[in-house]
Amino acid sequence: MKEKILKILKDTRDYVSGQELCEHLGVSRTAVWKVIRQLQEDGYAIEAVRNRGYCLRESGDVFTREELAATLSTDWVGRNLVFLDLVDSTNNKARHLAEQGAPEGTLVVAVEQSAGKGRRGRSWVSAGGDGVWMSLLLRPDFMPECASMLTLVAALAVEEAIRQVTGLKSRIKWPNDVILNEKKVCGILTEMSTEMESIHYVIIGIGINVGIREFPEEIRNVATSLALCTEKSVKRAELAAAVAKAWEHYYGRFLQTMDLSLLMEAYNERLINRDRQVKVTGSAAGCTGIARGINKKGELLVETEEGLKAVMSGEVSVRGIYGYV
Ligand code: BTN
């Protein structure tokens, strides 16, 4: 009922009488009043005026299941929405749900993670109220080797969402860090379960730093947040919904060819490493050279003294020779 009342108030943007709400939902005036109180407690500015009813004024950064459900405009992502105030890791939760048969497009979103996971076994700072922590469950029908390209697709979706919501133009550090002012504002962790030549499921975990103003000492030089890059206040529900919508767009393009042929150009335009000196470490054959962009498999083409090398993502790390990017 909370979701329905919120939707009516959002769609109307004018006074809706208590009587109308009661009749529409088939409940008592007291029941409607209780829900209005709950919505006000969630942070909505709802005016209640005798003889006129209720009117939703502009609200702040309300991040609840109802707000996100009302903001999502996707076809399939988040139709099964799992919204949690606190979880260890949205990726863990999505994995658990996947094992229980949750459908493709299941979206797990949390206000706070107590044990957010980063790549290479690192932890991910995920305090409450400070970010968008979300994981998307996919059940794709392609070979496991294609899955590493999905992180690049996700980076494109995040870049697009940040631009739409804040106007900020971020860049991508290959393969999947989203960068603002030369620091990381978003990380993506893709995990999957496979068997021989098929994928059971893939989980794309996305963490966007929204309100964090102070980072732990160890990552202060490399991490940033939207709050540190813009004065504009960001609504997390709007940002999460924009990522979901952009994902549908870019993933749709990916599925047309099962590779990045149709996305390469957009990706390379946003690639912060492009034409910069990079050092690739962690792979069997590390190298130093100038990054020239990705190919349709999502590999980074690095011009080295020995010639052009195609570097696969996975366990490699790419750094600028003078710093993080
Ligand atoms: C990285 O190290 O760059 C990847 C960070 C991924 C963080 C996100 S937050 C939502 C999802 N749940 C997790 O535990 N991790 C990912």
C-alpha cells in the first residue's frame, strides 16, 4: 500500500484527498494516515492540509524500496527487486538468491554493507547512506569466456548514469573503474558460477561512492565520491535506477554481437588510459607501453617496444606510470 500511495502522490504532484486514497485502495482513513506518517518518516515532504488532502513536495535523498521501485523505468532489470537496509555484501546476497533460483534481472540493493567486497580479495568501503551498492543477477546463454566483457559493459552504464544524474563526465580506467578527477568513484566486481561450457549465473556488483567525504588513509589518494566532485545533491534511487536503465541499453547492444563491436567506440572515447603510458602487472607477461584502446573482445591494446600486445582483463592491473591512472 505504501508503494501505491507513493506512486499516486508522485504521479499527481498536487493535492490528493484522503477520501480519494481510501476509495482507491479500499482502506480506512486511519490506514492512509499511518502510511503518510511512515512516508514522512522516510524523508518525504508530504503536506497534509485539511479539506484538500495530501501533496508530495520535493524530497531529499530518500533511499527505500518504495522510492527505488517507483523510480525504476526498466523493462526487466529490477522487476524482482530486493532492497535491504543492511547486508554483508549485495554480491553474496545475489549469489544466495541465484542458488535458490531467482530470475534473471534480480536486483539486490543495500543501504549499507558490513563486508563489501572489492576485486582481488580486497574489501570495499560501503557505509550506510554514502553510496549505491547494488548487484544484478544475469543468467546469460553464452560461453564463460564472454563474461569478462560484461564488466566493461557495466562501466559504460555507470558512466552514462553519472552523467545523466549529475552532469559530470566521468572516464573509465580499463577494464572497469569509473574515474572522476583522476580518482576512482565506482568499482565493479563480476562473479560467476559456471560449468564446463555454460554459465549458471553471473553477478555484476556495482559500488558508486556518493556521499563519502573522507576515505580511509590507505585509499585517500585513489578514491573519490560524487559529493567531492559536485555541489549537486544526488538522489541514490535516481542514480541506481539510471544505472539499471543504462545497463539494459548497453547489454542489449552487447547481445546483438556477443562482443563489444558495437560498444568499442563509446568505450574508447571514455577510456582514461587511452594514449597514456601504462604498466601492466600481474599477468604472466607484464609490459609497459602506450594504451591505444580496446578491441572487440575487451582486451586492452598496448603499444610496447616489441609491438602491439592485447592484454586480457582478469588478474592484471593497469597503472599509469606516474600514479593511479
Ligand atoms: C573493486 O574492487 O573495484 C570492485 C568493487 C565492487 C563493490 C561493489 S558494492 C556492491 C557489490 N557488493 C560487493 O560486495 N561488492 C560490489
